[in-house]
Amino acid sequence: MAKKTYDLLFKLLLIGDSGVGKTCLLFRFSDDAFNTTFISTIGIDFKIKTVELGGKKIKLQIWDTAGQERFHTITTSYYRGAMGIMLVYDITNGKTFDNISKWLRNIDEHANEDVEKMILGNKCDMDDKRQVSKDRGDSIAREHSIPFLETSAKANINVERAFMDLAQAILNKTPSKDSEPRGIDVHKQEGSSRKCSPSPPHPCLAALSALAWQPYSIGWPLFGQLQQHLPTACPLTPFPWMDYLLLVLFIGSALAAVAAAALARLPSSPPPHPHARAAGDGHICCQ
């Protein structure tokens, strides 16, 4: 197995209205590149970059979401696993700033409670077209106790700082390995030192259980393929023998499952030692 080249994995998410520059920020940070051609993100995309913070190698998995409403269901499904979320608006478009409240509600509804957040006012290099003052951005950030920065993917202003600050905030909340439990000391457990373990399954049970599902794994794909090529009026197949074949497969599956359940009740080990007693749940406990 390949050795891990990082110590920690942080999952970050970029959200905000379409056209605010989320993808440009991501490419500037990951590839130090800027593309003047606007291509709207379809659904979701991601980039990976490994950085070093606090003496640890941290792999940043950064997800770039589409801002259009039609992708809302897809993008919100990624909120739950995110450890850090960047809310991006365009300082030259007041509507994108007004929608920050909507994006914050989405985070409250779909993300973890302890997720780290940051607000970014992007395109700060276009000050002559500014519609949202820096004070307004700073005000909403203070209101929600969220860090705030103005950035520019084009001029490379505060881009790396934004990602590194967010990663540092996550790292500060991440427990060190030294503080994690290293296992259970059985000598310190309360009560008796006697241990109970469930009896192993019957030797034939695993094989028969696997066999029981073979008709399903064969029959359902076959049935699905046939149905794709049949007229709507035809309930099953155009050939009666195929109907019988599918019926036999399903009946055989049911019989095999019943046999497997019956075998599960059979004893799989020799009678217990005379000095052994049976526990209340049917497991064998050594004296």
C-alpha cells in the first residue's frame, strides 16, 4: 500500500453566486493561474493542493460549486463533509453581496455546526466599478463573527492568505494525535476479566449466503437489459421461456436464503468443555 504523503486532510468548499470568481480564486491558489475567459461551473469541481502548517503536511481538497439555482440540490449535498467554507461575493455586483445572507442560511441548514467560515469580497482590483464598500463586507462579517478579506484572483491579492488562514483555523480546532486515545487497556476495565465472544458462523453459511444472492445479481441486470428493448405494453419479455428463467432464478434465490437461515441455527463447534458454562445470550464463557 502506498505511503501517505500528508498528515491531515482538510475539505474546503467555495460557495456564492455565479460569476463572482470562485473558480478563478481556486485556480489562482492551486495553479497560480488566471483565465480571463468566463466558463460557468457545471455542478461541482475540485482541486487538491498540499501545504505545510505547524510542521504538518496538510492536503487541501477544495470543492468549487456552481452558483446557479438549478444546481442547488447537488451542491448542498457537499456542505455536510466540509470542514471550511468560503462565501464569495463580487464587489462590483451588489446583488451577490445581498445573497450572502442566503448562503449563510444554507450553511446553517446543511453544514456541520463547527464548520469554519470565511467571507471573501472578490475582484477588489476593479475599484472603479465597486458597488459594495469594504465597510459593508466587514460589517456583515462582524455580525456573524466570520473572518473577512477582499481578494482579487486576477491581481493575486490575498488569495493565498485566505486559503491559508482558513486552513490554519481548522488546524487550530483539530486535536493532535498525542491527545487521541491509543486503545483500551483491558487490565483497567471494571468487572470480571472473563470474556465472552460469539460463536463463529457455520462453515457452509458464508458460502451459501453468497450463493443465495447470485440469482439476483444475474437476474436483475438481465431483466433490466431486456426491459430497455421492450415496448411499453409488454410486461416482461417477448419470449415465455425468459419469463420462466427469471422465475426460476428468483425462486432459487429464495430457497437458498431459507437454507442459509436454517444452517445459521446449526452448531458450528464441538460441545463445550465440562467446566464451561453458557452465558445468558447463548455464547460460551470460559470459567
